[in-house]
Amino acid sequence: MSLESRSDDGVPELTARVVRAAFPRGTLAIRVREVLGPVFRDDDFAVAFPRQGRPAISPGALALVSVLQYAEGLSDRQAADQVRARMDWKFLLGLELDDPGFGFTVLGDFRTRLLAHGLEERVLDVVLSRLSDAGLLRAGGRQRTDSTQVLAAVRTLNRMEFVGETLRAALEALAAAAPDWLTPLIDASWVDRYGAKVDNYRFPKGDNARLEWAEQVGRDRFALLDAIDDAFAPAWLGEIPSVGILRRAWSEQCHRDAEGVRWREGKDLPPARERLSSPYDTDAHYGIKRGSGWCGYKVHLSETCEPQAPHLITNVETTNATVNDTEVTATVHQRMAVRELAPAEHVVDSGYITAAHILAARQDHDIDLIGPVGLDTHHGGRDPQAPDLTQTAFTTDWEAKKVTCPQGATSISWSQQRKASGTPLVRVHFALADCAPCPLRPRCTRAANGKWGRSLTLLPQDQQQILEQRRAEQQTDAWKERYDARAGVEGTISQAVRRTRLRRTPYRGQGKTHLANVLSATALNIIRADAWLNGTPLGTTRASHLARLTLTA
């Protein structure tokens, strides 16, 4: 299928006349065409189409339909029907009223081409460029970022369900691909165990019976893989995707030794980020945020938040569910810089911010990263009437590599170390002879008598200084007022969930899920730009009736 760019000569005269008569007040599609024009050009997606072959349906039109599809919550079939049936969509696409449209499968093929050529971001990039040209978006100002969970299009499985369903998926694939090879290898008991979906409700009752069932599944798995690895077996059997998943899943969950099949437990298991959670979506992982667990992904949305401009989404990041927010901060800033939409202030919650991030954002992108850093805390003192002695009570001489405590004692040890994550830090120790008789000891440390007295953990000098500065700033009313801007991003996530069903992906795989998230964000930008041009006021942060009361102290 080759690309033959169509020339957009504007909306056909008959289409324009009929649509304006039918919709004198306009619709979303009509206003988008009037303000942003055709939005997408075929050349925006030229790399995804070869130069020779049957002419393709306009990729610019398919991109626009894909965005409208998410704006109105339509399936592929429904979106294709709207192109044939709705006059305002024909107006937006620049089509004649009698244009027959296209088959709904073309939309899926278009998404596949975007993924195959790394064009997931192109739809959002083009719309942001059009909005910038229209004067609705600019660099600088303030932006804010937050994340929410995205449920995978697969079941959340417990461990026994997972291992059983992984084996069943491999058997299903082998039964379809090599029935003559598989039939003599198994008997009717295999059909009893794996013929139907493996479900917790079908497991035998009792811990011993379940353990016996799990061990039987382990023996079946090793018997199957031994047969696949046999020299007389067809070599291509091992290349079946579900067989590869089975091999990986069982190496993660159990191992076989002279005593038989044994389950991996505790630290013998790979971390959740490296461990499969479903045989049907190898990119989905099980994550937990604020006590809520889910199998799938996490999406990070960044948006502008100037009071006198529409709030538009400038960046979308999709990760698996185990990735912490702090790991995404640098990537978000880099994406903003590439789009030439880096803000002057970036407001985030505590999950995205560290002292290193504050410095990197300022030095690399001239961004002031605003968010609450960790407080200077210490364990509870033994004297409830006296406050604890935190790091701020100590004086650090970075050149001399010495720290002085409030009583005048000087540290005797200064060592450069690193966390397991690689983060550099400084460990400082005081002599036990100075700390043991100290009158401030109850407020300072609970360390048992040993080699050292009080110890401190410091970040590198530039990070430690910015951390102390931010800890002081965030106690002021001025800082709190600046940080209030972050609250509105919750409304954006709510709108995305309600309007585009952001929190549940219909696709399997992180690539497809990210493309769906990008289309959702692009659809919200179209909706918000239209609302702004219509004079619809920005939403305000909600407050309960109780919070609105004016009460005396």
C-alpha cells in the first residue's frame, strides 16, 4: 500500500453549505476545521508508507478519525460508520457528502503502521504544533504532571493461576500448530487439567491438594519442554511465542533438582519488574500505588496550567506498573525540550522530585521543578517535651569534611558511599565518647553503645544545599500558593478516564497501550481547545461544603 498525498482544496462547497445550514452553532468537528484547518497532512506519516503499491487511504484523514474516535469513545466500526453518516465529520475531513468512507479495519492497520515505524508520538506532536500556530500554546509558563494506573487487557492472576494458564496457553498453541506431535505425548488427564481456563474456583480444596496440583503442573511443564527440546522434535516448536513464554515463566517461578520440582520463594524470586504477570501480555506487570494493586501499566500526563490559557496536555509517558514516578522526571523534561515546550515552572508531587532532579532540571533545561521534598525527620525522642535534633541542627564544613553538633563535638569519620541504586551519599559518624555523656543524647540518637555515636547521611554538597533550601521554602505561604497549581491535574486525569476510558487499555503490549494513551491526550487537547474558543471557563478545584464554611479558630 503506497502513499499518494492528496491535496486539501478546502471543504467542498455543497458540504460546507449543507453543514452550516444544519449546524448554525457548529459542532466540535466543525470548529476544529475552522480553527486548525485539516490538522494532519499525509506527509506527516509518509515514512510509514512505501512508494509503490496500491494507493492508501489518506493517513492524515485516518489520524484525524482516530483522534475523534477517542474524543467520542467509539469503536473502530462505529468511527468508520460516523465518517459515512455524519455531515460534520465530512466537513472536518473535507469530503463530499456522498463519500463512501472506508472499512473499519483500516483504522487498526493504521495504528499498526504507526507502531511499526515509531510514530506513536506523531499525532500529538502535530496537534501541539497546530495549537501553537493558533496562539493557544507556548513554551515557558507553568506545567504540572501526575500519573494514574492503566489496567491491562488481561486478568490479574494469582501465582497458581498464572503457572497453570501459562502452560495451558502453550498447549493450546501446540494443539493448533502441531496436533500430530502433541497427541501421543499427553493423555486425557491433561485435558482435564488444561482443557478449560485455569481459574481459582476450579482448584482442588485444601492446601495439600493445591500443592499437589501445583507440583503436577510443574512436572507436566518439564515433561513438555523436555519433549520440545528432544533432538527428534521439530526445531520450530521452540520458536512458538507461547512456548518461549512458558520457558521464561517457569524459570522465574520454579526450578528442578535431584529432589524434583521446587517453587521459588522470597528472594529466590525475580523482582516484580522482571517477572511475568500474564502469559498473554508480557509487558504488563503487577504494581502497587497507595495500597492499590493492579496488573498493567502507568501513564504520566503533563499539561499546561496557566490561568489565562487553555490547559493542554504536552506530554504522555507510558511505563509498566512497577516504574516509580521519580524514574520518569528526567524523561518528561527531555520530551518537553525536544518539543520546544519546556515550562519555566514544573509542578509535581513528591513522587517525582529529588534534590538531584531539581538541580538537573535547572541546569539542563532551565526548569524550576516545584514539589515537596522529604522532610528533615528523625526518630521520636525519648523526651516528648523536647524536639528531636535533625540535620539542620548540625553545621557542615564541606571543605574540611567535618560536621559539628549543637554541643560543639566534631565528627571523626567522613566516607563517600553509594546506595544500592547508585545514588552517591556521604556517611558521617561521631565518636561514642562524645555522644554517650551528651545531655542532648535523648533528643539525638537511640543508637546502642557500639563503635559509633550519632551518624548522619548527607547527599553531595550541591544536592544537600538545595534540599535544605527547599525544606525551608516549602514551609512558607508563598511556596504553598505556588504549589496549589498542582491540584488541577487530578481533574485532567478524571476527564481522561471519563471521556476516553484512559484507565483501561483495550490492547495488549506497552507500545499499543502508549499509542492509545497518546490518542486519548490528543483528543482531550482538541476538546479543550474547542471549549476555550467557545468561552467555556476553566474548571475550578472542588471544595467540600464543610471546607467552604468560615469558622473562627
